[in-house]
Amino acid sequence: MKREAQAESPLSPTGVILWLGYLLLLSLVVAHAPEHAVTPTYARASQAWWQHRNLYDLQSVHGFLYLPQSAILYAPFALLPPVPREILWRAVNLALVASALARLACFLPRPSRSFVLLSLLTIPASLASARNGQTNLPLAGAMIHGFLEASNMRWNRATLWLLLGLVYKPIAIVPYLLAGVLYPRLRWSLLSGTILLLAMPWLFAPAAFARDQYQLFWQKFLLSGQPQEPSFSDLSGLLDALRISLAPAWLFACRALAALLTLLLAEIALRRDRAHAALTLVGLAAAYLMLFNPRTEANSYILLAPSTALFALWELSIGRRGSAAALMAVTLGFGSSSYGPIHGWTNLWFQPLLVLIYLGYLAFRCIYPLPAVDPGTARSASGRESG
């Protein structure tokens, strides 16, 4: 088929200014109070690594919860004074999310306008994580890039993004495993990359110290996965709000059943619409994490907001205004933790309820995919024109 005329770039001046303005606002906030964030925890862990001190506190479910590689890769930021460190960290994180949204916009008509709309819908859900400096923000970008690269059969690039997600947060094992199962040709790259990633600590520390940190990480991982307080916005938070109590064994059964259902839906999506399946896989992986990670916080929902925003604009582009409006409301609802008193009314139960609603929509779209947009007005996320 003939190549269409070159599609427009998603990075319009309006979109760039929007994200630069967001960064400027965040910079002013963190410059005023750089200590009101979680990033000092990352900095202390990075400093401890290079000084060969333990990274993990096994007396608490909080603290540094990540792989040793996270402390190693945070080193360039840890070397900076607090204010420059906080600003640079957020600049990198926002760039990751913005670049991922720019790629998603290429699936929609008029990518430059779609990028602005995707950004406006997604930013509210990012506010709390961006203010705190949490790794939810870059993980959202890494997940999107990883699935899009896998869908374009760029196995090494997909591996880099999926492994970077693991460095940002261990919960990224969900998209890592999902991509590995669904894309058989990715497995060798993923396996070899994982071996190199796991070997990294031994390149930067004595063997005994690196081994001890892996052992401590595993103990911390098990400990942090069993928080005793009902203060997380996962499925348990919703059930607690409804005064429904499930034994741990039943919750585990729900997680296992949901994992199988997620895999089944993902395989259906890949079979029904391979060209756009990555968009659905991002939503499925993020929805599973939001409901079944026992440490899902209200500000974690930036992981899911790009997916709901994308489908909202996709529905709108084909004239389904009712569906589009509902999905826009869901997307904005994911930012409820940043809406002042609304957070108090909706804390713990509202966001997981929205996820269940969105999961129903995603399941429907796995079976009945949306029609592609006009190939003359959009291009694939790989940068090539569609058609």
C-alpha cells in the first residue's frame, strides 16, 4: 500500500509548554520544601550502597523497598544538593511519562492535539507522585515504552524498558512476566538482560556485601508485602470500606484467579487486534497491579491513567461520546488523592472501584476491539505511518 503523507509530530509547542510549565510548578514546590518527599530515602540508600552499609531496615514495612540496582542507578542524583536533586529527578520522570504519552498520541487522529489532551487527562493522577518524587511516575512511562517496543518486535529495547521498570519498582514483575509470556521471541533477550541486571551489584561492591543485600532485599520484600494496617488503595481497601473481610488465603486465591484472567484477556487482545494489543496490555497490567499489589497507594494510579485517557480519546475519535465521557471521568477520578477534601471522602475505596469498572470495559474491548483511526491522520508508535 502507498505510504501516506507524513503525519504530524505529537510534540506541538502547546504540549511542550504544558509539560515545561508542570515542571516549573513542581520545581517551585520542591524548592520550598525539598525534604517533604520520599526521595531522601532513595538518596540515603544510594549513599549506603557506596559506603557498603545495609540498605534495608527489617524492623519496618516502610523504608527502602527496591532492588539494590535502584540504589546504584540513583547515584547521579544522590551526589547533588537536595534542591537540584529533587528538580532533576522530577524532570527525568516527567520526560519519561511525556514521551510515553507522545507515543500513545500517535495512535490517535491529530497526534499533536491528542498529546495535549492525553497530558491534560493524565497529569491530575500524577500530581501526588510527582510531588513526592515516587517511582510510580517513571514506572508508568517505562511500562508503556516496554509494551510498545515489544509490539514493534524491538526485543532489546523492550527488554531495556521492562528491566528499567523492575529497577524502579519490584512490582514491575507483572508487566515483565506478561510481556515474556505473550511475546515468545522476547524471552531470550529478556533472560539474558535479566542475568546481566542481576549481576550488576557485583560490579560495584564486594561479593559478600552484594550477596547480603540480595538476601536482605528478599526479606524486606516479604515483610513489606504484608502490611498490617488497612491503609492501601487496593482491592482490600475497597473491601474494608464495604465491611467485607476476606482471609489471606481467599485474597491469595483472588490474586491467582485474576492473574489467569488477565493472561487470558491479554491473549485474546493479542489475537483479535495485534496492531493495538500493546495498548490493552498496558491497561491490563496496570489494573492488576492497582487491585492486587497489597501496597497500592492512592498516588499509584498514575500507572493506569494513561490507559484510560487513551481509550477515552479513542472512543471520542469514533464518535462515541458517552463512552468517552465516562472514561474521562474515570481518568480524572484516579487523581482524587490530589483534590483536597475529596481525598478524605474517597480514600481507599473509590479508586479501586473505578479500576473494577475499567476492567469490565477492557475485557469488552479485548473481545470487541475498537476500530483503528483513519490511517491518514495517525501513525504507528514506531514512527512509521500506518497502512
